[in-house]
Amino acid sequence: MNARKILSCLALPLLMSVNAYAQDFPNKTVTIQVPWPAGGSVDVAVRALAAELKNQWPQQSVLVENTVGAGGSIGTVKALSAPPDGHTLIGSSQMEMIFAPLVYQSATYKPQDAKTVSLLGYASMMMVVRKDLPVQNLSDLAKRMQSTTEKPLSFCTPGAGTIYHFVMEQIASNLKGQALHVPYAGFGQCLNDMAGGVVDVSLMPIAGPIPGFVDKGVIRAIAVFNDKPSPRLPNVPLANATKGFENYNHVLWSALHVSNKVPDAVVAKMHAAVQTALSKPELRKAIEAPGATVFEPMSPQQAHAFYLKDAENMEKMAKMVGVTKK
């Protein structure tokens, strides 16, 4: 018997064991770690998902646990350190899966240490300006950022090392322009300071209460960073229609991840359960209520490729911005 046949004979019992385990999954409590406080958009979506999964797995409990801190890295480390049997998942987003390893020393993992079970929902970003700024569109913004006679525009974000920070720095770099970063601990103070004329520009999500500030005229939206119009703000033009902004198509997503040590057969079974749950109107409503859109169905492989591509793009931005860990 040649070496290849010997290896095949040795691998067959292991494969049969993994497949048998997958058939029996879940065989104990399933815990979904949300690395952020309760009440956020990912938390709300995950809790609605957990209820649907419980209906499919009536013999087991499906719990949601919030473990917060260090840009979501504490809860993520906890989940990735659990036994890799598929019973511990992460209710995930870009913040803890991609950005935290770039920014926090406590994020002792990299994006490749996780597998994508399923993508859940996504929200678009918009460029907004203070209401009295003489900038009507992205072309005006580009000219202002490139000006050598006017003071640099200031832009606020919910923190250094966030997607909003990275994309704004990328815009300034690509335009060979100037912009002054003003980081906050969230969007609340950022909105207040824009309303008060203290800060000029920001990238913000088209989600939650923020579009309401556009409706009221507190801030003005000048572009949507997606390849399709926002249902929430349908009259705001797309960024990629402006010369120099053709490739700005960034979305904020939520998903489910597990350790990359979890067998693919188990991931496939979890994926099927999540896709069944996503067909339920109650879950779709919970995901879309803050302004998100449910992803079109993808295989686990397609979803993971989307995730890794996003991680690759953000890592390139981090190098350009010159992010250092804290």
C-alpha cells in the first residue's frame, strides 16, 4: 500500500467522526458572544437571531453574552479561545474582527483566525457636512481639501482607527489634500459639534437616528458611499458618480464568526440554520430596523471571501494612515 493510500485510510475515520459530530450539532448550549454593550445594532440583530435558532434547536439553549472592552477585542478573544466545537460564536462586525487587531494590543488575533459562518446585514456610509459649509458635493469637497489658501477642513469620527477614520484619511491622501482629524468617543458629540459649526465634515452610517439629523437640516448629506442609492436617503447622490471617488464603496456589516479551528462540516450546518432564520420576516425586520439591509444569500466560502477581502483593504488603509497599536 503506497503512502497516499495509507494517509487516506488514516484520514477516513477522522472525517467520518467530524461528519458524525456535525450531524449531532448542537449537543450543548450555544453561546453567541457580542463584544459590545447590549442595545447596539449588532446586539439587537443577534438576539433576534438567537430566538430563531432556538426554534430550530429546541433541545438546546441559545444564549447571547455581552463581553465589552478594548474595541471589542476582549469578547472576541474570549470566543476564539473557547473549545473549537462550534458552540461559541461571535456576533461580529468590522470593528472587532478587522480594526481591533490593527489598533489594540489586547487583540491577540488576526482576521484569519476566524471563519465566517454567515453575513447578516449591512449599512451604507454617507459624507455629511455642517449645514453652513459652502460645499455642495464631493467635487466641492475635493477642491476645498486641495486648497492651499484656506485652512484645512476638520473631520470628526467616533474614534481613531475606525473605518470612518481610515476612509477619510484615504480620501485626503488620494486627493493629495489636507484634513484635520478630530476623534470622539462616539457620534453624539461629533453631531453636536457639527451642528454648532465646530467641525466641518464627517463620514457617518445611514443607520439609527443619524439620518434624522439630515432630515431636520442639522447636517447635510452630500454623497452615499455605496454602489446603489440608499432607500433611507434616496435623493443623495452616489460617491462613485464623482471623478476621483469611483472606488469608494464601503459598507458596515454584521455577521457571525467562529474560530478557524471549527470543522467546516459544523460551519456548514450552522450556516444552513442561519439562512433558514434569515428567511423569517421577524429576523429581517430586526436587522433592517436600524437602517441595515439583509445580505443576499451566500455560501460560507463566499461570505468568508468577502470578509477576507474587506480585511485586506482595511489593512492597506491602516498602513497608509500609519496606525499604531495602543
